[in-house]
Amino acid sequence: MGVMSVGDAELDCNLRKIIMSDMGDHYNRVDPGRILSIKLSVEALDDPFTHAVPGSFELQLRIAYRASPKSISWGRSKSCCQRLLLYALIFTVLHCNGHRAGAQDYGATNSKELAALYDVLSGIDSNTNWTRELPDPCNNWQTGIYCLPDNDGELHVTNLAFGIMSEYVPVIPCSSHASLHPSVSKFPYLQSLQLFSCFTNPSQPTFMPKEIGMLKELQILTFQDNRGLVGTLPVELGSLSSLQRLCVTMNGIGGSIPSELGSLVSLIQLDLGRNQLEGPIPASLNSLVNLRILDLRGNLFSGNLPTLDRLTSLVKMVLSENNLNGSIPSDLGQLRSLRFLDLSHNSFTGGLPPSVVNLRSLEDLFVGYNPMGTSLPGFIWTMTALTRLTLEQSNYMGSIPREFGNITSLRVLVLEGNKLTGAIPPELGSLPNLHILDLSGNNLSGPVPFSPEMMERTGISFNLMNNSGLCIPHSSRTRVAVASVGLSSCSMESSEPAYPIPLVESPSMQPGSWSPSRSCSSRRSVIHMPILVILVSIFIRFA
């Protein structure tokens, strides 16, 4: 779930018809002449942690009037018109015929912050004359630079965003030789600092300035897709007491996670995925009691998973693609708010602890590509909210528990590439919502116990290949399904000796005229040949 804040704003004149039709009488409560600022908050509802209709959002406008602040809010909506309004408000906030009502009513930008802003802009693109292009960035509207007034009307920088956020949000792009100037620390009111694809050249390394730790009001800090951003995470980040979202993803950051990050008690999202971070995950992260999202995927973390039992607000945990080892700690079962858990592509052993059954809200569980070396955890059938379960390539042995057939919400089940044996439990065929089933690459045997309807429903997502002992019961109704899973029809192989005793003795039966390698249908034709000879003889005699 994301929140986007937009600073000084007024509704664009060209949008008034849209706004009027979508807001109804709410529109009459907006008096552009009295607006000081508008803060737009957008909370997406179509995320993995809610059950909202895809495309839904919650939109809130907080309008600061000269008299007092008021707010207008809408509930969930997915109408095209309101979605257009959402985008339009983000792109064109407070710019009516080239004039922003309100901003010109306050004096200029704070002089110290203006000087610091030019330093930062020169680091982003040194080839541009920024004093000419943006004489006063807070008054000369520019997406990515937002300001708010203090009680004396002086404007202060509150939001900075540079790089390539989206094709729909045209913020100031970064040059090929961009860097982040230390003057970024000179914005005492800065609440959000975000840089996307700014430092992309590893041969021109850029470091995260330790001065960022001086931004006491900072709530959002994002460095995303900056391969040239190297070095380590500054320990000074632990001083950002107001920080709520720390997203440093897809960069070249190395070293270890500073234990000081455990001091960020306001943090609700910690995303350090796709870097070169190494060493153990610090136990101090257990102090982040308000954390809802923890994403450390795609690094070089090693050692055991620390105790994280105090993270009871955690909704999403992704620790995949690291070198974590040992057993999965049982205190993981204390994280009862979890809905998404990914521990795949590590070196965990011993299987899932029984305490995971306490995760009754868990919907997605990915624990594949770990050398578990044990039997499948049949006890997870009590986790009735599960929709996706992947345990592939993990050296699981034994049979598939029948209890898996009780997880009626299951849509995806992947057990591929293990050492599973025995028959497929028919209970899997009764899962009403199953659409992806992959049992390939095991040692399963016997007839496949699924109905043609079930196999046709899963279609190309039905994979039983590379199980030499499996076959599909012969039926014209399953021919399409047989082809789709790569199995042949079950043949009625005989277990009788090589020279079976015929039903009727006949001189025509010669040793070696039948072998066990022939199908049952071939054997029947040979056995019934003496009967045919006798019937022909009787017909000739009485003819």
C-alpha cells in the first residue's frame, strides 16, 4: 500500500468538469480563491494484503484554507472517471492558466533552502543553468519539487523526487553523470526524498551521503534502481526518527545492515532488496514493532534467521535469494498478521516448524529451493487462508499428505523437483479453486486420480511430467488432458508368467507366441483363437 503526497496545489481549471461530475456537491465546497495548499493522499486498495476490487483506491484531499484546514474524501471506487481524476490531480495539481493560487501569496522560498536546492539540482544535472530555468522552484511549478508555507508565509521544501519514476510522472531526470550533493541535508522540513534510476553507471560510483541522517522530519527515503550507488548504508540513517518508509532497492549497496536501523521505531516499510548486502540479519530489527513490510530479497545475507517475534504487525516478509541457513525458527509463528512469506532460494534445512499453523492469515507461502531433506508438512492443512504454496526443489521425501486436500482456498500448489513417492492423493482433485498444479520431477506412481474436468480446468498449468510411474486411466474423455500433461494412458500390464496357461487347450498354441511385453489386448486375441477354430469346425460340420 502506498501513499503519495503532493505539496502546494490547486485544482486545474481544465479538470473542473470532471471534478464536478465525480465529486458532486463536494465540488461546491472547494473555493480556489481561499486555497492555501492541497495535500493529495492516494492509498491503493488492490494490493496483496487486501481483498479490494482490483483497480480500487482511496483518495483523500486535504485542503488548507485561509481560515482552517478541511478535508474531502472518497471511499473505494473503480470508475474510469474517478481513476482519470486521480491521475489528473497528480499530474496537474495547482496550476491554473500558468498561475498557482496561494503560492504567490507567500514570499519566496527560504534563502538557505533555495541555495541548497540549487546545489542538489547541479548534482542531478550540472549541464543545466538551474537559476535561469527555475528562478524560484517553489513558485515556478515543477513536478518533483514541492513546498509548503510556514506561519509567516515563507516556503520550505518538503518533497524532492528525481529520475524516472514513471512515464506518467515527469519529474526532473538525472544526467548520466549525476550525483547527490551533501546539501541535501539542508532541508529541515523535508518529508520525502526519492531518487529513481539516477546513478546508473557503476564506473562512476556515487555514495549515499551520511548527511541524510540530519533530516529529522524525513518520512520517506527511496533509492531505487541506481546501479552506480555503491558503498554502505550510513549508520546515520538510524537518526531518522520520523522515517516511515526506507526503500533502498536494486542498487549496488554492500556491507552489512547497520544495527542502528533498529532505532527507527516509526518504520512501517523496510525494503533493501536487490543489493550486495551481506553478513547476518541484525537482531536489532526485532525492535521495529510497527513494521508491516520487510523485504531483504536478492542479497548475500548468511547465517541463521534471527528472532523476529516482536514484529507482530508484519504483513509481508520476503527473505528469498540469500544464503540464510539453519532451521526456520519456531518463533515465526508469532507473526500472526503475516499474509505473504517468501523464504525461497536459501539453505534452510529441517522443514517448516509446526508453529506456522498459527499464521491463520497467511495467503502466500514460498519456501522452495531449500535443502529441507524431510517429509512434507501435512500439518499446514489447518492454514485455511493459503492460496499459493510452493515447496519445489527442496529434497522433500515420502508421500504427498492427503491433508493438502483440505486447503480449499488453494489456487497454486507446486511440489516440483523433490523425491516424493507413492500415489497422488485423490483429495487434491477435489480442491475447488486449484488452477496451477506442478508435481513434475518426482517419483510418483499409479494412475492419476483427477477427473477430466479438473485437468482441463488447470490446462497448461497442470504438470505431472518426469514421474515415470504415473499414467492416466484410459478413457476417450481424457485424451486431451493426457497430451497436456505428457503422460500416456495406463496400460493393463500383466503380471502373469511368460507362458500363460490358455483358457482352452489347442495345438495351435505354441510356446513363445505370447510374451509379457505384449499388451493385454494382444493377449486376449491369442487366447481366444482356439475358440474361433472350434466354432468354425462346428459350422462346417453342420453346414
